[in-house]
Amino acid sequence: MIMTKPERLLFIINLLRSRERTSLAQLSTQCRVSKRTIYRDLLSLQRLKVNVCCDHGYFLDEQHLFPELKLTEKERELLGFCLNYTPLNQSNHFAGKLAEIESKIIAALNGGNQKKLSRYMVGAIPKLCRLSADQDAVLECFFDAILNHRKISVRLKPHDKEFSGLRAVGISIEDSAWHMCLTDSIGNKTVKIPLDKVRSVAVSD
Amino acid sequence: MIMTKPERLLFIINLLRSRERTSLAQLSTQCRVSKRTIYRDLLSLQRLKVNVCCDHGYFLDEQHLFPELKLTEKERELLGFCLNYTPLNQSNHFAGKLAEIESKIIAALNGGNQKKLSRYMVGAIPKLCRLSADQDAVLECFFDAILNHRKISVRLKPHDKEFSGLRAVGISIEDSAWHMCLTDSIGNKTVKIPLDKVRSVAVSD
């Protein structure tokens, strides 16, 4: 089947995205057109601001329009290990997010039927207190407040003492426990509160 | 400036890749052509096997030609945490690989000047014996043997006892130590050897 020019352009972009280097001869064979036609196609791509570079073969500029995630088998394995053996998995909420991240990465890698990134490396999930559903909800609300730069109020155990107008600035995992990092509204002073001292968190503006 | 049709097609693909849903009106405004022209462009893309779907706006089929890594801010944060606070960082070799993975992911996300994925979450690197340069080299060779399905010979401390014709099948991190998992050539019996008992590993086939 003969490809039209737009078909060839997309085909060439797709091929160059997934390979390190491709020669004019290889492109010509795969598209079943002459090298001269391929050369003109490459010029067309340049004009379309798809930066095709030439140095021992053709390849796409790093900054091209369609950035692609390329990971070697070793990198996939290591990344899978990191996602599966992390203290974050002690939170059901974060564990769910990590599973989604793994799926998205596999999809971006054109991974086909692969279910997990890691096949050969196993480990133990680092010790950290497992979160209750309540704690998970507090942490989720707190994390959202960090990312959305919202002010919060925090109610502490055991006497329901409340602090409001605080800024959520970070989460720290240390000494086998989760900690919430907060500052006053001006950002002058940072305090770190262990999650198990927190009764509830609410967005306050 | 008026775009040519190939320019518009690439522009549209790029726009649809980076957004959830786009309307005909938005595409028409951004390309400065009529909605009718955009509609014809979308039909052309369909013919080019770029699957544009329509359901409350246009979007690209999951299985389209240019898979893209899309991560929310929360997902980037969690992924960055996993890559930075993992026992793998106790190996200089793997720590280098993890830094490369983080760079590649940032590049695929069109991250611009971002240096790290994680900004708000910090943690401690789980306890695990830090690898010496020699141990790092042994582990690297062993890991390559796993991925390349090569047979290896292993020399153990302290008497340099040697076992050959083994298959490297996995790496396990447990009890704060690295272990190499091996089977005999038939795969009948798996043994797990702590890395600090290993003098050297060599590919043997």
C-alpha cells in the first residue's frame, strides 16, 4: 500500500520518536518510496518545526513536539522497584495513586500487556506505621492543601485544641512515622506535627 | 500567520495530546481557520489512523500513535518521593540510574526547567548497608546477567569457593541487606546469597 505524504510524515515522526538513529535507506525501505522523496519529507518536517537532526543517521531534537518517555529494561526494573517498595504504600490512598502512576508509565512506554514494571527485584516495604482510614483522609486533605496553597486549620488530640490560618508546607517521613509540616500564615516559623497527634484537618478560607 | 494543512494536523495532534478535551470552536480559534476546515482536518487525521474521538469535545484515543506521559502534580510529587527515598540509593550505581530516570520523566512531561519531581515530601533513605565500589560492581554485573539471561559463576568469601553455570534470577532487599537469587542451570533450586558473602561474579557462558 502506498502512503500519502501526510501519512508518511506521521509515520516518520513515529519511527524517529521510538529509535535512536535511523538512516535515509531504512526510512525509504519502510515507506516504500525513494530516498529522494524521504529527503523531501524530512525537509517538510523541518518546515513544520519538527526538528529532525542528522548526525550518523536522522533523529529528533530533544525539544521536539512529541516528547516520549524512553526507559531501558534496567530503568523500568528500578523504577518499578521504587514504586512498589516505598513507605508510601502504607497509606491506602497513596498506594492507589502509585498503582495509577505505574499504569500510566507503562502506557506511555507502549508497554502492551505488561502489568508491572518490575520483574526481578523484590524488597520489603520499609517499616512505617500503617495508616488508618481516618489518618489517610487527614493526609489526603493536607496534601491537597499543600498543592493548592490553601490555608488550613488543624485540630489536635487529645483535647481538640485548634489552630487555624496555617499553611501546609510539606510532609516528612522519618523515625518510622508521618509528620505534617506547617507554618503560620506569614511563613515565619515551621512546626512539624506527627500525624498520630492530629484529629482532623480542614481547609479554612 | 496562516498554517498549512500539514502544519495544522501536527498542531492539532499536539494540542489533543496535552489536553483532556478540546472543542471544534477552540481548535478553530487557535488555528485561525473555520470550524468546517477543522472538521475536515479531523477526518484527515482519522484516515491517518490518528484516532480522534468525540464525546463532549475531541480527544485522542488511548492507543494513539504518540503515547504521552501525563502525570498530575500530586503524581509527580509521589513519584519523585519514591525515586529519592529508596534503599536503591545506597548503591552509587543505582543512584545514578535513578537520577537519569527522574530526568527522563521530567523531559517526557515537558517539564522545562524543573530539576526534581518532588518538592513537598521528604523522607529518610531506608536503612540498608551502603555498597562499597566493589559490591556495586558485583551487583551491576549480576543485574546485567539477569536482564540478558546470561549464565554466571560466583566466587564466595572467605575461601574463594566457586560455583559456575548458575542463572541469575533476581535481587532481593530484605533484613537491611542485598541478596542475590540464583538457580542451577535447570532452574530446579533457588538459593539466595547475601551480597556481602560474594567476592566476585563473572559471566560464564
